[in-house]
Amino acid sequence: MTRILLISGHTRADALHTAALRTAARHAPAGISASLYDGLRDLPAFVPGEYDPPDPVSFLRLQVSAADAVLFSTPEFAGSMPGSLKNLLDWLVDGGDLTGKPAAWLSVAAPGQDEGACTALEVVLGHAGAKVLHPACVRIPLTPSAMDDTGTIGDPQLHQALLDLLQTLVRALAAPRPRAQPSWQAVSSLYPVVQRNDASPLRSWRAEIWRPSE
């Protein structure tokens, strides 16, 4: 079972960002457990060096720790992410809770309306040491009419797109990491090695460097 924590950067319960994540949580495909974090408004202001964090912060950190990945969806305010979401991230950065944690974002705005927020989010995630899964960072533009009376996305096509997003996130989690090139290969890319066609596997490389005088 893959556990995904969904975090909305909007403090309104009826926001499109929250509705999209709520839909994903309620209708997650088999094999995926998605839970929507709902404590954004309860978080106190970040206090650097707070060694005994308040209960809402401890609960947030517990949820992040239990998740295999975190999916954010945030509006853009004044060219960046909302201060409430930045406050949440400050607590997680301070605790090292996002170090190595896979993360992605969902945009529900039209192109050109939230690039500042998405960019700011990725910058902070980078400082936090999170692993941003870019294949799972997608844009699904929504309008208020897409939300039904239950606070979820009722349009079947948009509904399916949200479920596809969760599966894309799981596939990104399972994708093998690129193998690091060994140091000698990095050097040889700068100084190409030319193999000798007449070289014998039994000949020592020392014989090529030093030969006794005959």
C-alpha cells in the first residue's frame, strides 16, 4: 500500500485546490491510501529553534513521516505561495521532515496564473532536501463549476484525471534511480581512453609505463 499525504495551501475548505485533493483522497485507486491534511489553519507561527513544538506541529510531522510521498496543491498570492503554506513548510524544514521525501504538486489553475507559487514551492522543497518527482507535477485546470455540493470534483473526466495523477505519482516512486557514474568514468569522459587493439589481457599495465633497459 502506497501512502500519500495531500496538503492544500488554501485555508478555505471550499477552495478548488482542497476540493481536488479531497476528491483524490476519497476515490484513490486500489493500492493507494491518500489522506488529506486539514490542520493548516491550526498551525502556530514558526518559531526557529522550538525544541518542544506544539501538538499541531507534532501531528503534522507524524503524518509526513508516515507518508511515502507528499502531494501539494497551492494557490498563488502576491506572486508566491500563501504565507500559511510557507509557515507549514518552515516547520518541516526545521525538523528535517522532508529530507529525502518524494514530493510533487498539482496545479488547478490555468497556465500563467500560478507559476510563481509552483516555483516558490519547488525552491523550498529543494532547501528541505525533498525529492521532487517532476513527472507527477501536473496541471489540471479547474473552474468553480467543477465542484459539486459535497466539496469534490464531480466532472467524470476531471475526476479520472485526478486518479490518474495518483497513479502517475506511484509510478514515479517506483521508477529506478539513475545509476551514478563511477568517478573514473567521469574522468575518462574528459580524457578519452583509446583501447589498443593488440593489447593482451595478460599484459600488465606496468609494462606500458616502465620497461627495463635491454
